[in-house]
Amino acid sequence: MNKIKLYFNYLTMFFSLIIPKKKNRWIFGAWFGNRISDNPYAFYRYMEKNHPETELIWIGNSAEEAEKFGVNFVKRDSWKGIRMCLTAKVCVMNQSYLDVASFNWIRRSYKLQLWHGVPWKKIGEDTKDEKTGFFHRISHATYLKANRCDLYIGPCDDTAKAVLSAFRTTEEHVLKVGQPRNEILMKEEECKAARARILPELGSFDKVIVYMPTFRDGTEECFSLAEIGDKIIPALEEANAVILEKQHYVAMQRGSEAGAESERILNVKQYDSQELLAMADILVTDYSSCFFDFILRDKPVIHFLYDYDRYRKDDRGLYYDKDYVTAGCVAEDKETLASELAKILRGKDEYVDRRHLIRDRFATYESVLNSEKIYQRVSMDINK
């Protein structure tokens, strides 16, 4: 945080402290205003359906996208957007105040941080090296204060511990509850509806494989399954299967290529990640938290960890060793990935017990009532 932004954040936080809040005004944002998705969007839909007395406002960068999703939209960093931030009683986000504004206009609002998955890779303060210097200490202290939230969620005990460390918070600010975005994965009729809606747009396939990797801090390159098309196409054709590939949002923002398409390997960045998981028969991923969501479907997972040692030691870093956390086969080279994928497509699923173990360990508090439990806790807090 540079000095000008630091000083201006002091000013915006002061305005937030003195402007009265409107009790029934809740604002939402995600991914620095660039997307309408993830836990805030799922929670927005819950609130819209179950608490119509609340004024719901989505703050973001694209009015066109807002029209597509049908949310009550206000432009991020517009005068109205700033006024909504200053007067909102509750702010719901999945990153920080930057989801709704470039500066901290929400200091005295109740801040609900829903994050975007169960972390295997390190997050927040756990990814940063300690630095010295007077300005850095002052700047970092302001950063932590500006980003401190009133409530975080932990879908399991391991995640709750990671949240305490990553966000420098305390136990009373962590609610042990599952993620709103995962409620769709626990409702079979919604999973079938997602498949019936999306699959006809892509082709006539019997099996759907979804590939969703995370990003790398140390490189802008991203691996695409198109790179091993010659090894996996025969198995895909035999099973009449398709791979739907969606690179991580950060990789897409960098402009990283997802690989060339073919009839059996399609790039599907236009679709919501949870809907892709809902319709998938098999998931291929790496360190991405999406597999923690997908194990709720009790279907096969392959972890493609081609850079495990480098990622663990030199990139983002990991909270857990792979033996503690992986929910299926671990492939560290292209040949193993291709052979394991073919094996699963032929009906050989060897990791059922392993999936159940990881589901019990990392999805402990997931239920179809995640949003309701979060709402009840927020209501209790703001009505004290």
C-alpha cells in the first residue's frame, strides 16, 4: 500500500465511522468487483428469496453482467456506489473491501467475509514474508485493520484454524458452517437441472469431466489438458466423454491461454464453477479448493500435481501434505494422468473410501442450511 493510498484510506475510514447506517441495507461484491459469482452471489440469492424486506445491492464493475444475472446493481466507485458503502449495515464479500470499492468506505459496516473455498494452498497473511521498516509496519497495520472482518466462515476445523492465522482474527469471529455456494451440490434436482441446461449447448455426451486448476504465483503459465490430447482422446471417444476446462479466475485475468479446443476438450470460462461441478462425473484439479466442494457429490477426483515440490516450497505454499488432503488418485506426470482418467471412464473407481474420509475431514459443517445459519448469526450480531 503506497503512502497516498494509505492516507486516503484513513480519510475514508473516518467518513465510514461517522455516517449513519441503514439497518436493512446489505451490499454484496466479489472478486474485486469483476464477477458476480461465488459465495456472495449464492448468499445474495438466499437473501432475495427468504428475506425480501432487506434491501440488497450488488456492487461491481459491469452493468451488462449484472443484467445477465438479474441483481440490483450499482457501479463500483461511482458516487452512488460510495454512498451505498457508507450507509450499508452489512457488507458481504469473498476477498476484502476491494470487492465493493477501491478504498475502505465500509469501516463501520458489519463485514461478512465468505472467502472462496476451503484452502489447501496458503492464503492471506500466511503467504507473506515478515518485513521490517517503520513505514511498512504502519502500512501493514493499517492494511490489517482495514481488512478485518466481523465474521468469517470455516466449513471444517482445519479451515477454521487456517482462517485464524490467515486473517489474524479470533475464534469468536469464525462461524463453523459450510459455504453458501455448495448448497447446489447437495441438491440432486439442482445438479440435474444444471446438466440439463448446460450440456445440450455443448454437445451430446454421456460423461462430463471438468478440469479446474488453480493459478501460480511464480509463473503466468497454466497447464491445459489439451496438451495431452493425443493421450486421452481415445478414452474420451470410447466413453463418449468431454472435458470442460475452466482456468482459475486469476489466470484468466492475466490472459493465460487455456489451450486449444477440440471436439472433446472445450474451454468453458463462461459457465459458473459450481454449476460445472454440479454436472460433472469426474473432476481433475490440482491444489484448487474446488475438489473440497466436489467431494460432496461423491464422485471421482484426480489430482494432477505435476509441480508439487516447487509449488509447496517456492510458490504459494500449502497448509497440508498431499497424503493428508488428496481425495483421489495423485498423478504427477502426463502418462499417469491419462491412464487414470481412462481407468475411471471404464468404471473403475478405487478411491471411494478415501473420498469419504476427506469429506468427513474437510466438509464437516456443510449442509443445505449453510446460508440460513449464516443469516441467523449475522442477524444476532447486528441486533445486539
